[in-house]
Amino acid sequence: MFRGIPTILLVYLVGFGLPALRLQGVPESPAVLGGFALVLSYGAYVAEVFRAGIDSIHPSQRAAARSLGLSKAQSLRYVVLPQAVRRVVPPLLNDFASLQKDTALVAVLGPLEALRQAQIHSAETFNYTPYLATAVLFIALTVPMARFTDHLAARAERRRAPGGGR
């Protein structure tokens, strides 16, 4: 369900909708509510990545584990999940890079983060350089993560190739 809702809309719904309900125990901090909205959104994507990773393991792996006497839970834990986790690391790192960028969406709730600071400074000075500086900040965070993801994907591909290895 949360994958079908645009993240910005989810930020609005959680950030403004939950406090409007006036329920006991609901945090009032926009940063906490925005973080919660991002967790809902990206939690759904991460769950899908793990599901796809588990489904990508060939059924013969499960059958081999079962033939060795492992239970279904043991074969999942000791055979399927270790292989699936190795396969899903690059997509998870891509999701993490997207999450880093989507933290700017929390600015619509009012907390001071990089985009909001740039917006405030630009409104005071009519100088839009802070937006450029914010973009450079996000690039400085995202590009190394993308390079690391590419490295891990290439390494995984080398391992899967016939005669591959380290």
C-alpha cells in the first residue's frame, strides 16, 4: 500500500494528518513525523527488495538443503537468506541513496534541514546560491554511495560468472 502512495503525499498525510487526530502518544515533532513517513515509504520498498531477493534463489537450493535434512526454516536461514542478502545489497544501497535525497521532502513539514535552510537564506537575500550549495551537498553524499553500489554489483557479477571468483 505504501509503495503506491507518492512519498511527498505520505509525508503530508503523516506530518499533518496524525497530529490532527489528537491521539495520545503521537509525537508532535515534524522531524520525527517526517522520519516516520519515510520509514513507512522506504520500508515497503526494502521489503519488496528482500522478497525479490529471496524469490531469485533457485528452487534447487531449497531442495538441496531439504535433502540434507534441514527443515524449511533451517534451509531458509542457512541456505536461502545468505545468498539472497548478497544479491540485494546493491538495490538496497540504491534505496538508501534515494532515501538520503528524499529527506529533503521532510522540509514541507517545517524542520530545518539542508533544503529548508537554503530556502530561508535565499528568501532573505534573493541569492539562490544556497540551493546550489545544497545540491552539491546531496551530490557529495549520493555519488560515493552510487560508486560503492556499482563496485558491489560488479563484484557480485564477477562471482556469478563462470570461473569467477575474487
